[in-house]
Amino acid sequence: MVKSRTELICSKIATYLILILCSIFSFFPFLWMISTALKPDTEIYSTSPSFWSNHFSMTNFKEVLQESDFLTFFKNSSFVSFVTTVIGLIIAVFAGYALSRYGRYKTTKLTGVSLTISQMVPGVLLLIPIYMIFKSVHLINSYFALILAYSTFVIPLSTFMMKGFFDGVPISLEESAELDGASKLKTLVQIILPVSIPSLVSTGLYAFVTAWNEYMFGYVLINDVDHRTLTPGIALFKGQFTTDWGNLMAASILAVIPVTIIFVFLQRYLLSGLMSGAVKG
């Protein structure tokens, strides 16, 4: 059925109106968070709250950066997330390549099924066993505890993301490299990975954001300030009887900025990686 020009225009207008409304609905909480972070306490705790203020200031941001342990939390999250991403990518590349190229073997199929089943287990069910194991080997309050736990969570899906991309890489590339005398490892590193940049970026972003935003294990496995990560650290601004909303909103904005910057600069690779690899079966 061919639509008329008027119907097409009305359809586009309706589509854009819906998208604009959905964008406003999604973005408004973030705008309110920014507004709250810039307001003085007298307006934050006012009985008649308003979005706009005539006394915007950076006081809450200064207090968060200078009078709290936010920078320590930020450093810890950056280190843990970076190491988790590197470990997750290395294992996902080799495991994904093995699942893609040697999926006909029973052991490989069993590994793939095991990774799938591991994704079905809620993390909260693993909290107590992991805590008891780490406590028995004296890993509580250490970076290694978080890195090991986070790597365990990101590896299964990261592996399938890389497998989906490797499935789309022609085997003829590897056969040509083998004819030239290249080993499997050299072929993977020098031939396959250079064309896998979009998938590596999207997989790395998934691993980084997962580790950066994780709260439950960071709260349970870490009890001291020196190793506490950002998400559990921000929760400290909320006390038992009162909440410092200004500092809480300011810390939340500062925590979102790094991830936002990463997505802005790597958006092109992220989209192409998801389209080319992660959606393939």
C-alpha cells in the first residue's frame, strides 16, 4: 500500500513527537540531578521544590572533591574497572575464538553450555558463597577480590560477543595465513584482531561499565575506605537519619562523566561492533 505525501509527513511528525517526549521523560531525572547538585541546601530541603534556582553554585562539587573520599573511590573504581576489562577481553578473545572455530568438539560445546548456564544464575545467590571463599583465603578488602568477582561476571557474555564477531570473519583469512607459515596465535593476533576492533571496543565497554557500576559485591567485599569503589562510596552520602542530597547528586554526576565521555568518543565503534558481532548467533 502506497502512502500519500500527507500521510508520510504526519507519520514522521508523530514519530519525532514520540521520540522527543520519550527523550524528555528519560533525560529529565538527570537534569533534576544537575539542578539539585547546583542548589544551596536551603532550596534543596525547601517544602516547595523548584527546578530553577537563582543561587546556583559549585559548593556541593567542592565539598565532594575536597571534604570527602570521593577521589579515592574514583581511583579505586578506575583501577578495578580497567584491570577487569583487560582480563575479560583477553579471556573473551581466546574463548570466543575457540567457541567459534572449534564448536564441533564436545568439550567446546560443554564449555559454551556452561557459560550459558552461568548467565542464568543471579549474582545475589553467589554473594554469600563468594564472600565465604574469599574470606577463607584472606581476600576481603582487596582489589583482587573485586577484580576476580567482576571478571567472573563479565567473561561469559563477553565471550559470546566475541564469538558472534568471529563467526562472521571468513576462515579464508586464517587459511591464507597458515599457508604463509603463521601459527594459530600469530594468525589471531595479527590477522583476526585488527579487523575485530569494533567488537573489541563494544565488549570492552560492556566489561568496563559493568565493573564501574557494580554495587552489591563492592559493598560486601570491601569494608575499608582505602579499597572502596565509587558506587558503594556514593551511598555513604546517605545516612541513617538524613541524606546530603546536594553532595549525593554532585558525586553521582561526577561518577557519570567518565562513562559518558567514553561513550561519546567510542560511539561509532560501539554501534558497529554491536551490529556486526553481538547480534549474530
